[in-house]
Amino acid sequence: MPERPIPDGHHVVRHCPRNRTIRSDGKIIGVIPRLFELRAHKNETYLSACYFEFFDGDTKHRISESVKATPREISEKDCVVLMNVGVTKDIAKRHDHAVRVLHELAHHSNPAYARIKGVPFGPASAVMSLLAEEAGDMLFTVLGDPIKCG
């Protein structure tokens, strides 16, 4: 499938299931590092995301459109993480990993589909912890109107 690199100043939206969130008093305050772990039992070679700037409008509208475009079922108790491409690549680079974030131009069900490739992150990876730390500031609920968490 044809792919195009997503510019460093742009963003991708990654679905975060409820079981990957950190909560305090019922509020989402962060994500666990496993959100960025490849599923070995499914032979994953990349993380799925949605290209945020593919959509027009303000942040809330783009988050809503990203959630709608995602073919997997997203529960009202889940959230999404807005990730800056350049920051994501920089975090990996500081730990000697080359990550590419690509827009898949001809995805069969999501025209904004993105892949985060080169993800070498195992369960003990410092990169996963740093990405989870970074994600804590960019979490949005998906129920109704997207609301920034925290």
C-alpha cells in the first residue's frame, strides 16, 4: 500500500482502551506504557493510529473524526491519545531507535489510517515509559464531545 511520511509538526491519534488507562477518583490521568507495546501474539510490526491533520476543523472536531474513522470498536470508557510525530520520533531516537510515522494513502476502511513503524518497544523499554509520560498531557475522552482529560 502506498504510504507517505507524516510531517514532524503533525499528530496522530491512538486509541487507548480503558484497561490501558491510569485513573484517579474515576478520572483518566494517564496511560500505562503497554499502550505502545506491539502484540507479539498477533505478529504486529507497527502501531495503528489515525492521522489527525487529515481532518479539517478544531481539535475537538478532528478528535471526533479520528474516532469515527477508526474501524475498531471504541467504548465510551476508552480515551484517545494525541501524539506529536516529531516528539514521538525524538523519544525513540534518544534511545537509538528509528521510528517512522506514515499515512497509509489507500487503507480499505480508514482514509486517515496511520502506522507507527520501527517500534522496537518490549515490555521493559524506556521508550514506552517516556511515550506514556508524554501522552498524559494529550488524552481525550471519546464519549460525546471529546474532552481533554487531566
